[in-house]
Amino acid sequence: MGLPKRRCPNCGDTEQHFRHLRGAERAFALAQTLVPVHRAELDKYRRCTREGCVRVQSYFNWRSGFDLPDEFRTPPQTAA
Ligand SMILES: [Zn+2]
């Protein structure tokens, strides 16, 4: 079973795979105030897996979301 695909406004409104939040991402989601996230609802929030994208949004409502800060951005892979 693959990851669910959802519309990502940060990726030009294309369909992207979203995964569950990990430790530091969960902590940030609870601490930020742009989109209030209750601890009980944390599992509804998913992160876009496209490289370089820091979008986190509700699995059920793509409009309900926010960006993680730059330190969560995956560094671009450099070809050897
Ligand atoms: Zn994205």
C-alpha cells in the first residue's frame, strides 16, 4: 500500500504523497499557532514527501496546513 496522494499547494497544486509526522515535526506542529493542532488530531496531519517541500496539512482538508521552518527542508541531493 502506497502513501496517500493529496493536493499540495506548495508543489503547484499537484498531487503528492503525504506521510505521518515524525518527532520534531510533531513537536513543531503542536507549537506553531498558524493552524492550531490538537494533540489528539496530530495523526490527521501529514507532510508532503516531495524533496524540498515542507508542507504539512490535514489529511482531510488540504487547505488546513502550514509550512515547517527551513531546518526541516531536506537538503538537495548532490550528484557525486
Ligand atoms: Zn509539497
